[in-house]
Amino acid sequence: MGSGWRPKSMLAERTHLDWLESEAIYILREVAGQCQNPVLFFSGGKDSICLLRLAEKAFRPGRFPFPLLHIDTGHNYPEVIEFRDRRAAELGERLIVRSLEDSIGRGTVRLGAENQSRNAAQSVTLLEAIAEFAFDAAIGGARRDEEKARAKERVFSFRDELGQWDPRNQRPELWSLYNARVNPGEHVRVFPISNWTELDVWQYIARERLEVPSIYYAHRRPVVRRRGLVVPVTALTPARAGEIIEDVSVRFRTVGDISCTCPVESEASTVEAIIEETMVARLTERGATRMDDQTSEASMERRKKEGYF
């Protein structure tokens, strides 16, 4: 029997989450081994929360071999920002925050109105942060089930000196062999949970008993109904003339810029209830909750070519 032999009973005990976890840990360690100056995106959202747990399993009891980075639009839900800061402090890891407001002050980002969606404009601040710290790898929580443009991207996604992505010129990834080599000024985006789904993420959160921001669970909130979406009524997204404000039980499937992120109607107040809802959901989380993603695949692909997450 060779050293790789295992009894069938041992192989049968591994679940699909075990396999996904092992793959993600392997990818994180490949980044640490191949890259000189990586960084991990941490927004306080559920995908990046899973990345933090995977990084703990990959590198503890040592420190992470990379800092955490969040690009703050200035339009984030306060519950998420509070969770972001608290979780980074609990882990004792360095959190770098770069603000889109600073890019606006420098004149590198120009918006037409204060309440305009800042989602796409994050690309500029992100590329500025990557250049500022000379990061050669940026680890993110994107998943291929989010929308079609993301499904085209490799696990190690090469970006040129302008931070741009060319979907027609990607590196092969045969037999899980990853190439992180870059020239000065270039970098790779790395997606360890690329093969996960929204359901996998929630099942992993349940298995690992991970804390998430409170707005992921059902709570009551004033909303209006607009173009098939449940739009929260806030200072940035006020009700329009003729719209009826309702007090509805909702939860957020994804968190982000207030001006473009909507909740869904839900009574799910536990992880188990969220898993049940996710199993029967007909729309992707972005398709069901993002006002600025009610666009074509080509539009998202263009954003990604320009440096979007």
C-alpha cells in the first residue's frame, strides 16, 4: 500500500464542504508561497467572513501572511462597518481601509450626485491602493455563481500594469497548477472560493458557527417597491413621489453600497432558515438585490476589465 492509500470509510466521511475547504486552503497557501506582497479583501460580508476562517485554518497559530483591505465607499451599512472593525481586531490582523471619498478629493473619481451608486467607482480606489502598497496579489471572495462575467474568470486572474483584465488572454490552470508570476506593476486577483455557491457559503457559516452582520437576518425595515426590487428607504435612497412606504420583514443576501444594495422579503432569522430559503431561490443574490446589476453581462464584463472586484 502506498503512502496515499486511505480506507474507503475515511474517504466517505469527507463532505463536499470538506473538499471545497481543502481546495481554498491550498489556494491561500499557494498565494503565500508564490507572492511577495499579497492582500486579502475584507468587507465584513459573508464571503469574506468565510475567507477569514479559511485563512485561520491555513496559517494559524501564526499571523496571516497578508493584511486585510477594504475599499470603503462611504455608503456602507453601519452594521457591516462595525462588524468589519470588530472582527479584524478580534483576529489581531492589520486592516487597511481606503476610502472612495479620498479618491473624490483627489479628483480621480467624479460622481454626478451625492446619492449616485458608488459601486463601480470602487475600481479606481482599489487600483490606487494596490499601487500605493505595491500588492502583487489581491485575494477576494468572488464566486462563479454570482453572474456570468465572473464565471469566465480563472482562480488566479492576471491583471496588467493598468489593473485591467483580458478574458481572452488568461493563463491555463491545468491540474490545479497556478501561476502567480507577475512583473513589477502587475498583479493577480485570486478567488479561493470561486467554486463555491451561495448555498455552500451559508452551509459553511453554519458548520463553522461563524458570526455575520445582523442585517443578514430577518428584521423590519421601511421599504418601497421599485422595478421588482425591495428598496430600503434611507437618506441616500429616499422614497420617490407616488411610492408607498411599507414596513416589511427583510434580510440582505449581499451587503454593499446603500445606494444600490437591496434586501429581499424574508422571515429567516437563523442560519438554518436562510439555508432553506437559499435552496429554493430562483434568482442569484446579485440579480435579486443589486439595483446597478440590472444590466447586461457585457456591462459587468466591462467593469471587470477596468479593474472591478
